[in-house]
Amino acid sequence: MNNQRIIGHFHESAELKIQAAAQLAQPIAQAIELMFTALSNGNKILACGNGGSAADCQHFAAELVGRFERERLPLPAMALTTDTSILTAVGNDYSFKDVFTKQVQAFGQPGDVLLALSTSGNSANVVAAVEAALERDMRVVALTGKGGGAMARLLNDMDVHICVPHDRTARIQEVHLLTIHCLCDGIDAALFGGEAND
């Protein structure tokens, strides 16, 4: 493969992150505050998404339940993408659109936060999960791109929309991962203060 093509990917990713930083810093800070408040009040964070976004959900939950960059008590976070029995039973008995909704209805409580990832903002099962979360008086942090799609239209002033200003899925996912790391770092700093352990 041409090295310039590879270098182009690095440059495009770096340029987008620099460009998006000023635009996304405030909603990321708002999301950290929302999650910090929920965790401080004994609530939890549920996360859902498809494909690469499912992996990001699992990454986020692992960082909170395990650790990010410092030793601390585990924090309650669940990826709704991991229980294959639930996913296949609900997908088979109802529809794939319901695989996250049923779990939000089962596990979500008022004051909990749903972290909903969709690069287009139009993933039907993630949109349905957002609707279910709002019905349960949960708050939503939506990570999207491409303008935010249907998810953007569902959110209210108490929710947070972090929309990557790009149309390419790979680039959006790269910024989503960086955002997840910002969320984990911000939550740790808000809950425990100080600097992370080396």
C-alpha cells in the first residue's frame, strides 16, 4: 500500500481532532458533570451502540468498573451489548430494534444515564433506547456524527449531545474513542480529584 495513503489517514484524524476540540469541549464537560452527578447520587451509567460503537460501549464500561488511569473503587456502568442470550432472545422474539430498549426498561432507573452511540444518529435500536431512557426519566449522553440524525431531535435541555463534525464513519469513531477517554478522565477527576497514578 502507498505510504501516503496511510499518512493521509493519520493527518485527517489529527486535523479533525484539533478542529473538533473547541466545538466538543463544552458538551464533553457537560456530559462529565451529568455522569458525575448520577454516580455521586448512587445511580449508574448504561451504554449502547452497534458494531464499533458496541465495542466503544464495552470499553467505556470496562474503564469505569475496572480502572482508567488510577486505582479507585469500581463505578457502576453496564454495556448493553454484551449479554448474547438477551440480545438473541429479544432479537428473535421481538425485533433487533428492541435489543437495547428491553434492557433499558429492565435496568434503567430515574437518575441513571444512558450513553448512546451512533455515528449517524439514526441507528433504530439506539434511537429506541434513547426514547425508553427518556420515558424512564433517565438522562442521555448521545455520541453521534453526521449532524446527529434522529437522536438529535429526541434530546432535551437536560441531555447532552456530542456530535462529531464529520461525515466519515471511521473518523467519527476515532473521535468517539477520544471522547470516551475524556469522559473517564473527567469522571475520575470530579469524583476523586488530584492527578492519575503513573
